Amino acid sequence: MGKPSFAGKRVLLLQGPVGPFFWNLAKDLRGRGAQVFKFNFNAGDWLFYPRGAQSYRGSLQGWPATLRAFMQAQAIDVVLVFGDCRPVHACVRDLCTQLGCALGVFEEGYLRPDYVTFEPFGVNGHSVFGQDLQEWLFARTLLDAAPARKTKAAESEALHTVKVGNTYWHAAMWGMAYFFAAWLGQKCWNNGLHHRPMTVADAPYWWLSFGRKAWYKIKESGIEAQLCSTWHKNFFLVPLQVYNDAQISVHSDFASVCEFMNLVMRSYARALQAERDGQMPEGGQSLEHTRLVFKHHPMDRGHRHYGKVLKLLAQRYGLQEQVRYIHDQHLPSLLKAARGVVVVNSTVGLSALGHGAPVKVCGAALYDMPELTYQGKLRSFWHLAHTAAPEPDLVLRFKQALVSRTQLNGSFYRKIAQAPWKCGVFLNGQMAQRLWPETVNTTQGVATTKSTVKAHSRARKKQSRTASRRSNS
């Protein structure tokens, strides 16, 4: 059997990332012999895919039947989407399983900024990576394959990474154009199908975000230096996630970011009080001179501000001296200086592992595995974080396994000069190989995938419940 490819495949694109990525990807796929179809759901989609697409203006309730009929009529082989938790994508996995189609899901990279994510059937909590720890065991067996790599340059070489650089302003530019177009075209489209509000009332949040970024640069100018010197290894970093992130609403048991903040602060306060009562765990480090630092998500800067909430929580738990709230400091520097990092399931946890920081995961994350992250309860992590520092070579092997199975080098938002594909991502046959593994034929592949996804779904639900119980303070 030859290597899998898109030649002769009938590909359906649904919603993609903001910007022209899907438009350029369609060109790349056609150039490799595929026939490409596309659905647009609002004027923002149309702006970046203006020709050769179907327009869906109906209700969310009527969408699954429309999609099923289209997939059957056009004999679709594979559906490609960006994000598997968007309203218009929620039904796609089941439909693909029922109709024997492949499903490929793009998402922001697990290893940013140099990678994007592409997996069959789902990402994040829906990912099949690491099922039964097979991939992790594979990475673990490679520990002695090469000497430890001490530099980032050496790590990039080991991962065969082409550097992408900062894409924030590219993403912001495409995002503003997308949402402005969607607002202008709202009378002709059902903007309620999108996972984010697309009204003119949302526009000020973008400008507020830019304004706050400038203000925080002035107001918090000395905080990073203080944390990285005076408080070096004496603070815990808590990176917050976007308020409406599916990682919170779908892949964790937290109802909101505020609920997570409350749990973290309560747990820290109890651990501090236990130490004062003489109940510190054996071998634990003191918390008396530590700080608890909450870092706001940069993409949430204009939409949420947790200052008042954190102040009230700090007063409730007697932590006015310990709690800090920061915004736009250099994340890698903070990760290197932190005693430990606490996340729900953010990809910042992966970055933290790469910088040698002990990590405690409070939700369901594909990197929450023995020998990588702290597996005990959150309340003991505060004193025992130093015992959970990851082994650098082990982290590198895990990243190599992650890259080979889930990541694509490149960016959704800017073109990479070295990339031969118009879309800006090094695909090199990896998409087709992940969608149609060479070791099975199509019929077997579909059957195997069905059972794999069902088993994986049960395992992920169990993992989420277990993670929640483990993280209780």
C-alpha cells in the first residue's frame, strides 16, 4: 500500500482560524490532487474565503441535518476544522464516525509559537495522543538514545524546528478584520452560530486591550525584575486562561476562571496555615516567604479584569501580602524563576516543563503524566513542588513524541519563507499520514478509529474526574 495522500480525496473545510489560512490550505490541497469544498457561516468567513464556498445562514439546530446531507451527496472523504468545540463543529465528530469519514482538527500549537496542532478526531481533551500511555512509553524508551541537550538551540535542532517568531500582531490584525466583516454582514448571516459575540459592542474591547497593554507596561515595569531576582524560586505562578476557553468549559470541572482562582487561593492558604500549625509535609519547603502570582491571559486583556475578585479572595483567606496580579511580563523568564506553576490545563504547562518548572494540573491535559507533572494533591504541591522538577531529557523526548504525532511546524497567521506550502505550515505529508495511517486499510481504519475514539472518550472523562479530585484543596 502506498503512502497516504490527499490525491483524489474530497475534502470539506468548515470554520478555520481568522485570516487566510484555510484559503491557502485549499490551494495547497488542490495542488496535490484533492477536490475541496467549504462552508461559510458569517461574513468574516466569507472575507477570507470569498469564492467557491457554500453559505449556511440557517439555525444551529438545523445545521447537523444540512451537514449530513451535504457530506453524503458529495461523498466527502475528510472534514477539516479549526477547534472541535465550536458550535458548528460539535456534531462533526459523530457524523464523521457514522459516515466513515476522516476528521482532522487544527488548533493553536501545544508547543508555541513554532507549531500548530493537527490531530485526527480531536484536540486537547479529545486528543487520542497518549491513550493508554503508549506514546508516553515510546518517548520514555528514547531517554538513552542521545545525550542531554542543554540549550534551546540544541532542542530546536532535535525537534527539527524552523523558528516562527512573534505572531501576536498578525493574529490581532486578522482577528479585527474578521470580526469587523462579520459585524457588517450580520443582516445577511446568523452570527449566533459563532462561539464568540460578533457585535459592534465587542469592538471597544479590542481597543481597551491595546490601551491596557500600554498602561501595564508602565504600571508594572519593575515587577518582572523583582520576581526574577528578589523572589526567585519563592513564588508560584498561576497562568489564567481566557474566560470563555473551551479548555475551561469543556475540558475541566471548573464553571469559570474565578472558581479556579478561588480553589487555588484557598488551597494555598490552607497549606500555609498547616505549616504554621506544625503540619508541613516531611521534606517540604516553607511557604512563609513565598508569593502567589496570578498572570492574566494576554488575549483576555480587554474582556476581563480580575483585580477586584482577587482582592476579595485575598481578604477572605488572609493573603493580602502574598497575592500578586500581573499581566504582560515575559512568560519564559517567569517560568524559569517560579518555584512551581499551577494551571487548569493550559499549554503554558508544557512551556513550564520545558523551562524546568514543576507543574500541577487541575483539569484534564494530555501532558499530565507521571514523571512529567506533580501527581499528588494541590494542597501538598505547595510544599513539595521542588520534588517534581521534570527531567530535561524526559521533557525533550515527550516533546519529540508530541511533535511527531500532533504538531506541524509553522503558523496560521503569517507565512514562513522556508515553507513550500502556501498556507505557511510545513505539512510534508504529515496530515495525510495522521488521517489515514499506512498500517491499516480504509475500512479497518474507520472501524479502529470508532472504537479508539469511544474508548478514549471514556478514558478522558475518567481522567477529568480524577484530575478534579486530585486537585481539591
